[in-house]
Amino acid sequence: MSSDDTGRDAPRVVLVTGASRFLGGYLTMRLAQNPSIERVVAVDAVAPTKDMIRRMGRAEFVRADIRNPLIGKVIRNAGVDTVVHASLLSRPPSGGGRTVMKDLNVLGAMQLFAVCQKSPTVRHVVLRSSTAVYGCSAKDPAQFTEEMGARSRPQGGFARDAIETEGYARGLGRRRPDIDVSILRNAPMIGPRLNGSVSRYLTSPVTPSILGRDARMQLLHEEDALSALERATLAGPAGTFNIAADGIIMLSQAIRRAGRVELPVPMALFRTTGKAVMGSLMRDFSAEQLDYFNFGCGVDTTRMKNVLGFTPRWTTVQAFDDFVRGVALTPVIRREWVDAIENRVIGLLGGASPGAHPSPVSLPAGAGR
């Protein structure tokens, strides 16, 4: 059996939770294509689509709820040595409310980690968390490091669940120091296939923003999110890592690049005006997601590059542009027109050319698919 660069034996049997969702399903697919892994077990309470089952190849799907103690039987019988918990929900499931979401997120993690603690075979646990643990406020630093906490206690349910889940994961590491616990705090993800909060927000032809504010958004391409999770699974050291692309994109810049029409409104009218122009789409956003569009969030990724050994392929701007191309948004305002006006105004003011808006690079064939 070979060892990875952490000195730990390379994974032989991997269990992935959240198999019916994007990260869990596609990570299972990648791991199943790795010949060095003997067995991949995908778990979820909901069956993946037939297309995803086909993509998973030789991976075994087990329909099981991680809140049920029977998950322990699955881990014992398969001799699992690596567990990837990728099923943290960012919003309530269809037909369920906040109580159901908390039950799935927090109680599910408690049960799963309790089973890992008792297992004689588990040696590595990877948790997919979120930069939502830092919250969003006007007091935030330009970049959060992994040692920092939220400036004020996050009010959103997803952020609170992520904080609790991380606490249980760290507790597992303390009680079982022979188990390496890797926590990945993903920035908001975006891409052609992933219907995340930023993607949904910018599909509205008219996009409300908060008057006098321009959120600094640091994003993560869906393919980079998968690659980081795969890296952590195969050779990730213990510790907590911010996972995000280089650079930022201002909300106003994102709206312009997507060809949307920005509608600045006072903060007090943000939600009500949003409902008027975006309809049911605005009602889908949680308070913490709307806070993100107010303040944004930036994170330091030094540990991701130097300790985890992972560098994203896409910058934030490139990831955003790949999303726009991939979903073929019909622009309300053509970007070329806005670029021409920008250049003319900057020229009249005697400023530099608008190089502050990075241009997307040519991507390899198939990138982002």
C-alpha cells in the first residue's frame, strides 16, 4: 500500500456523503476513475439521477441516512478508511424548512463523526465547509485567515450549521488524534453546472443592489471546488483551509459582465424591491446570502497553496465569465457597449485603461464541463 505526502497510507476505501448533490456526486465519479482506490461507496438519503449513477461507474451507491446509526454498519462492512462529508445543505430541502435543514446538517454530522470515532479503520475525515462561517459585516477585514472568526455572530442558519459541524469535526480529531481531519471552507461556488446563490442572483434581468455599497466577491469555480476536495481526499493534511480563487469581482462589475441591469436601492428597501423585480427568486435567498450581496467576503488562501498544495485553475473573474458563457445568459445590456463607454469616460478623465477588470484567459477544451 502506498503512502501520500502526509505519511498516511493512501486511501483504499472511500465513503462520500451527499451523492445526489453536485460535489458528492462528481467527487464520487472522480474517485471511481482512480485505479489506486480499491472501493468507493457513495451514500445519500436521496438516490442520484440515473445519469449520475452512470457517471459514478464502479462506485457503489448505498441509500442511507447518515442520521441513522445504520451508517455505522456501512462503514464497518466496507472497511472504510477515508470519509468525505460533502452533504452540508446551504438551504432547506424542498418540502422541508429550517428545522429539517438543521437536523440534516448538524445531527447528521454528529452521527457520522460518532461512527468515525468508533471505527477501527477510519484514518482520514474530510469536511466540506464554507467561508460563510466568517459571516458578512461592515467590520470585516479585507481577508479572513483560518484562525479568524466572524466579527459578529452569523445570523444565517447555514453559517451556524457550518460552525457547529466544524466543531464536531475538530472534536473528533481531538478524541482520535490518529484520525486526520481536513476542513475545507469553500468560497461561494459558481460555474455552468452549479445553481448556486450568486448564479441565481444574476439570472434576473434586473438585479437590485444596495445603494452606496459594492460587495467584494471572491468566488470558486465548480471544477476547482471538486479538485480541491479530491486533493484533500487523496493527500490532504489535517487542518482547516480556505478554498477560493485568486482575486475578487465587485458586485457591480459582475452585474455588468453578466449583461444585467443594476437597480441600486436603499438597504431598507432591498428585499421588498427585490421581490418586486425578481419575484419568487428573491424569496429563495436567506438573510445571510443577502448579506453577502451587501458586504461580500474575502479570504486568505496561503494555507491552501502552501500546506494543502492546491492552486485553483480559474481566478474569480475567469470563474464568473465561465459561468456566464456556460449558461448562455442573454444580456440585457451588451458588455461591449459598457466597455466602450467605460473606456471613453476614463479617457476623458485622463485615467489609465480599465485594466482593473481582468480579461478572461483562453481555457483548455472541456474546462468547466
